[in-house]
Amino acid sequence: MTSAIEFPAIEFPGEELSNLARRTIRQQEPVALRTFTPSQMVLARSAGVFHWTPEGRRLYDYSSGVLVANLGHNPLRWMQRFANYMGWTGQVPAPAGTATGVVPLDLATLNIEATPADAFFSAVTMTAYNAVTPIEAEACARLVRNIQSWAGGKLLDTVMWAASGSEAIQKALWACLHRDESRDLIIATRYGFHGKKGLAGAVTGCETDHDRDPRVKFISFPMLEIDDVSRYGQTLDLAPYRKELDELWQAHGKRLNCLITEPYLGGGGSYHPPAAYLQLLQNFCREHDILFILDEVQANFGRTGCMFAFEKYGLEPDFVALGKGLGNGVPVSAVVGRGDVMASLKYGEASDTWSANPLGCAAVLATLDEFEATDILEHTRKLTPVFFEGLNRLKDTGLITKVRGEGLVFGIECAEAGGLTSKQVAIEIVKAAYLGRAGGEGIHLLGPLAGNVIRISPPNVITLAQSRDSLQLLHDVVQKLAQSWRK
């Protein structure tokens, strides 16, 4: 049996309110509910690119809620649109002939305490299981139109909604496997992350992980050849990767059904391949009528500097899985792909309680509105060299050895130092960034990826001034930590 000693309590001096919340969670929830982050920050409120602790300390958010809040936290214009789509703002007239107790909604003047318990307002339903809503129809049409407006999106004509990235992957794989049940094998790129549930978990990781599905065959993803930005642009030898694919075809032939990969290995350590590698995978699929699934849950809606990564990498997938930034904080995901393949699924085979729920559809529409009306993609691309410059400076401290990334998602790989392993160094950097500079301002980072890699992924709306200030802050805390170990 695992003892509590193996998972020591995370607390910090002078944070009575935060520590109280941490203790409650520790007593009432299992540690398995969250991935390890050595700060376990308590978020009292958030705005833009910042979080605040209950004690009032402000921290730059370098996680975007794990690549979700691409538009920042609680953006006013997005929130207004979201509320408008749901019918929550302004005077919403009650339909003629409605039952007594149905009232117009004016949130600005509503006295909640004085409102009768049996009073309701007329707005978009919040649950529409097995029904159709106009907002769902609009979200489908808008999402497909946007996707098809980008190079590489022409095959993506049908939306299958879900609530999480894992579910979107599961549904994409179901559709592919149902197309031809005699083709029962799935190819996945090794050390990818597609989720923790069902088939999404089966195509995550590698052959030696627990609970492997014999239908999944893993192939290599470039890592060592692209482990630092200094190696970007070098020619990648594709021959070994093509050899693996050909050997799979020789061994299994038409049993191979589909291939799933990520544009970049996110959870696997932030490895961003040259386009030629991903194009090799797609070409192999085209040669053998294998369906090509691109998991963009971590990459969609501007994270790579393009609206969708398939455009940036010159791909034309059969399916693209979307999530995280798709709803900017509201749980929603989708797989968008070929309707002729999805048609292999019968009524109910991809249904669940929350798919296409109006809250998620409203969030998607509000997010599309913002991306289509602003220059956020251009802004993201302008910030990329700023972050590469700032993160590369961290190598001077001796605690960071490699930097890699694209758009506004980066990984910094830690070194051994101070008698600590590289993984322990990564943990100490996350803590130091949380505690921050004099005055209490810090940076919120998540726990390290793949052991010793820290992800850097601020909201795409971070300004140039905020970028430079936060990068300097990160450099200061890492440098101070390095100096303390040299004494």
C-alpha cells in the first residue's frame, strides 16, 4: 500500500489561506486526480496572463491552464460573446404564453436574494442530450468553414463533438476501426500523449507501458535530432523512419487501419519535428489507404503560430482532433474529419451526455469570433523569437541545457546541478519561479514533462512588454537558484 509519506504535503510559509485549501484537497481528493506540480498553486482569481493567490500574490501564467487559455483568462470581449450566445445578457423576453414564473433576465439589476425560488428565465438550454439546438448547428457550420479556409483542411467536413481531448481521440479511432473491421491495427508514434482513457490511452506512450493494447503498433518520432533549437533547419535523415513504416506494412499489410500522431510531442518532452517527417507519415498513409489522424488537442487555435498545425506542417489529414484552446476554458473538444468515414458509426455509437452541449458550442463560437476578428496569430508569430532569445539565455545559468519549441509553446530541458538530478533541478525551478522575486511576483509553471523538461506556454495574448518582463523574471530566479548551489 502507498503511504502518505511518499506524497509529502505541499505548503509554503506565509500562505495560510493557500495552505488551508491545499490541506482540504489533500484530505478529500486522491493525488491521482492531478499531475504532480511542486507549487500546487491555489488560484483565487485570474485575468489575462495573470493568476492571483488568495494572499494576493500575482503570478504570470506560463501554462495557459495546460494550453487552454490561448485568449487569456476571462477576456471581456470573449465573455460578452459567450454570454450573448447563451442568452444570458440584456433583456431576454419570455416567450408568449409561457408558464407563470418565467421572467426576463437582466443580470445587472437582478436581486438574487429577492428572486422567488420558482422563478426562471428564458435562454439557451444548458443540456440538450439527443436533441438539436441552433447553437450546435451554428458551431458545426462555423468550425468546418474555418477549418476548410486553411490550406490542408479540405477533407475535414464533419464534426463529432466531445467533452475532452481523450474522448475526441477515442471517437476518431472508433470511426476509423469501424470503416473496415478486418483492418484492426493502429499505428501510433512513440512517446506521444493522446489521453489517459480507453483507446486514447492505448495509443499514448510506448510498448513497455502497462496495459498495452495489442492492436497498437508504435513507430519512432524524431527526438535526439531535434532536441535543441540550434539544430532546427538541419536535414533530417528520413530513411530510418521510412524503413520502420515499410517493415510494418510487410508484417501486417492491410490489417493496418490508421496512423495517429501529434504535430509535436507535447507531454513527451516538447519535440517539434521538421515538416518532412510528418509529410512522410502522411504519404505512407496515402500509399496504403491508411487513415491519417492528427492530434491537435495541444496545438490548435494558434498555439503553433498558425490556426491549425496541419497548415504549418503542410499536411492534409483525414481527421484532426481539437480541444483545450478550442473553448478557451470551457470543456469542449471535437474530432473534425471525413464524413464518409464517420458514417460507418451507427446511431448512438459516439454519443454521450455532454457532446455538443450548448455551453461548449457557445465557447467555440466566441473563440472563433476572436480569432477571426483579430491579429492574434500574427502577434503569436512575432513573439516566438522573443521567447527563443529569452529562454536561450537560461543556458547561461548552467541549469538549462536545451530549448525547443514553436509558436508559443516551448520546452526547456534541465541539467544536473548542485548534487541533484535533472528532474530534481526541474522541480526546484518550478518552486523558485512560484516564489518569484522580492515583492512576491512570480511565474506559474506546471510540473516537469518527461522527467526534466519544463513547458513554457503563456496565453497567446501576452504583450511584448509582459513577455520581456516575465522572461527576465524567470532568468533572475533560475540564476539565483544556480548561484545558491555554487556556494
